[in-house]
Amino acid sequence: MTRAANPTNGAATAPELTPLKNLSPVWTPPDRPSPVKPRRLLRHPRRKRTRRVVPPLRFTPAAWAKLVYLRDAGPTEIGGFGITPADDLLLVEDLQLVCQVCTEMTVRFDDASVAELFDDQVDQGRRPEQFGRIWVHTHPGLSAMPSSVDETTFRNVFGRCDWSLMFILARGGASYARLQFRTGPGASLRLPVRIEWGRPFDGTDECGWQTEYELCVRSFDELHGAPLFDDPCEVRRNRRDGDLLWEPEFVRASLYEDV
């Protein structure tokens, strides 16, 4: 028995649609958009940084008082070597001058006087890193930044040492300290400057400091072309050995200037 056809009441029937081939499916938006992450969650986790502590260059009260006195003793620059203990090479406990010719911008050491200083320090049982690594000099102006002459001297004279330090104290109170290393790739580091006020202070020795200044420092008159050293250091030292009755004749800055 055959099923009767569906009556259409005489209306034409629509043809049956067939899906088209080779067409990509139509994109339909999702019901819910994906949540947007904040920017702080998209970054890489921040590494914990360790703060580097730079050791300061320290002075005892006696060494600082002597340095301030010698800085104000004349109108020119002066230079010397910082003396440190064996167990603390960044603590200056004394300052030693050598025979030198000074102007307002330069300092030139006498080679024989430097050799004599090294011999005396070795005889006292000190090692070279205790007396020959810290170069101390002053500036008669307000700026303590090293000049081109200072940089050249520091590179040529102290460049072969495994480490060395340049310290500058200006008349206005500003200071500058830089430590350089030669080992490995080499490095240069600025150091802060501190005064160890907690250490004992036996008082000032202005007569002895002035005698050392007059013995070692020779001002060079660039205008009139004054000679360098008229007498060897040994002759000048013998001439001033008994001069201990000197009294200061001009006002100097406070010996307790802080950096």
C-alpha cells in the first residue's frame, strides 16, 4: 500500500536547499568575552634587587685636623700620602707630606723624597698598601672635582697598582674620593667620605704641622719663574729641626670641618 502524497492544494513546492561546499564556517562571537588581565600580571616577575653598600673612606679626627690645617697653610695645592692601619686600609690615621713644588693648579713630588718616605715606612714595619695607595691633595678653590692634570697623574703614577685611591679636599669644604682597581677588567668607584669622631683625639700639633709644611712645600711663582728646590730636602730638614716655637699669624678655617 502506497502512502498518498502530501496535498499542496495546487501550490508549487520549493526545491530542497543543499549546503554549499568549499566555504569556511561563519565566525560567531562567544557568549562571554575572555577576561582581560591587568598589565602588572602580564609582566615578568620582578627580581629582588640587592642594594650594594659602598664602603666609605674614613679619617680619624687627628688626620682630618692635620689635613685641614695643611690645606689652609698656603695659597697653593698640597699633596701627600694617607697612612692606614694594616687591618683597615680605608681608614686614614695620618698624612705624610713629601718635598713638592706646588702651584694653584698642580703638585709635583720630588722623587728622592718619595723614595725616602717609602724607605722610612718600610723600616717602621708597614706594607706598601698602607702608605702608598691613597693619594691625598687639596684644591685652593671651591670645587673638589679632579682636573685633567689630576686624572693624568692618577693614571700614570698609580695606574700600575692593583688598587689606588685619589682623595681631594677643597678649601670650601667639598671632598672627592675615587677608588680604582687594576685587577681583572678593572673598575672605578666613587666613595663617600666620613670622619670617625668616636676615635680618640689627642689634640692638634700646629707647630709640628707648620714645620712639616715649611720643610716640604715649595710654592712655585709662575709669574716670576722662581727656582724649584734651592736646597736638598736633607739640608732643609736639618735647618728646621729646632724650629718648634712657631705661632700662627693668620686666621685659619675650623679644624673640625665636616664633609
